Amino acid sequence: MSSASDSAHREPVKLGVLVSGAGSNLQAILDAIAAGTLHAAVSVVISNKPGVLALERAKKANVPALAIPHKDFSSREQFDRALVAALQNAGVEWVVLAGFMRVLTPEFLGVFGDRLVNIHPSLLPAFPGVNAVRQALDYGVKVTGCTVHHVDGGVDTGKIIAQRAVPVLPGDDHDSLAERVHAAEHELFVSVLRDIAAGRVLPLVKLEG
Ligand code: GRF
């Protein structure tokens, strides 16, 4: 039998958050941890772009914040090896892609692929890739939303963990719809991370060797 107080006896799950931009999802995670509603610790935040707001948000929360510019590496594999080393140094257990705009190679997936989640601003498999909110508006769907999923080698592919629907309202433009999708993302991501912290979402079973 488990009880609500069980989480108090477990170590908080150690998250590494990879970002490339504004970091509003990172902020939602940091806020939930600070509020005591997510039993986790962000051990490190890493951006492939220096100077982004997400790194500032991490520093403000006293979380180690690193820029590892992908442009400094001559191959994707070398960049991914540097990411893996930084995440392992920080003792990360689960990796969270929160607006991270790079596709990860087998170098990375072979180490963290079973404990890796991404958030995407559409109801996958619809509208993968960039500009998902624009794609949904242009297509004329009446419902869109967001998805948290495990990550494989594709673009926004991998086993779906959870989704939240967001209606497209008459008169919506890109900004109004993006704002509501973003708000849904913040709730959904934190809720999935709670499930990870509580062992309700488990690492994927590694198939190879
Ligand atoms: C989010 O819409 C996320 O789904 C996508 O990139 C955006 C990142 O936003 N992968 P933020 O940096 O968390 O504000």
C-alpha cells in the first residue's frame, strides 16, 4: 500500500532539463518544485544556445545553468557526448526536453533514451516539427493541444505518455492559441513529472543488449 506521505520518504528524482529558448516550461517545473507540489530536483539546466532566458530562470532558482553551444562541435555525436557527460556529472536520473531544438543521436539515446521525455505543442502524431501551433491553425483543426512523450530518434516521435486538448476558438490567431497551448503544456508537463517522481511512469525497457 502506498500513501500520500510516501514521497516524503523518497529522494526527489533528479532532473536534467535541456532548453533552447524562453524556458516557460522550465519555470513551471521550478515553480512546482518550489511550491512542494513536485517531488523532484533540477540538478542542471543545459542550453545549446548561450544567453537564452531559460538559463536566467535557472540561475534565479539557484540551479546550475550551462550553455553547451552545439556550434562548438564538429558533429552531432560530439555535441551529444558533451551533453551526456554534463548530465552524468550532475547525477541526472531523468532528462526533460523543454523546448530543446536539437534532434538527439544514438550517442545520447543509448545512455538516457529510456529516461527521456519531450513536450510538443500539438496532439501528436498531428503537426510534428517546428511551428506546430501555426500548422494547426493553417489546417483548420477545431481542437489541438499538447503532448508529452518518450523520445526516440525521430522528430517528435516516441511513445505518448499524456496529452491535453485545447479548443481552437473562433477568432483565434497564432498568439492567442499559442498562449492557451502553452498554459496547457505547463500543467501537463508538471503532471507527467509527478507521475515519473512517483514511479507511475517508468523508464522504457531497453531492447538492445
Ligand atoms: C514549447 O511549446 C514546447 O512544446 C516546444 O517548445 C516550446 C518551448 O517553450 N518543444 P518554453 O521555452 O518552455 O517557453
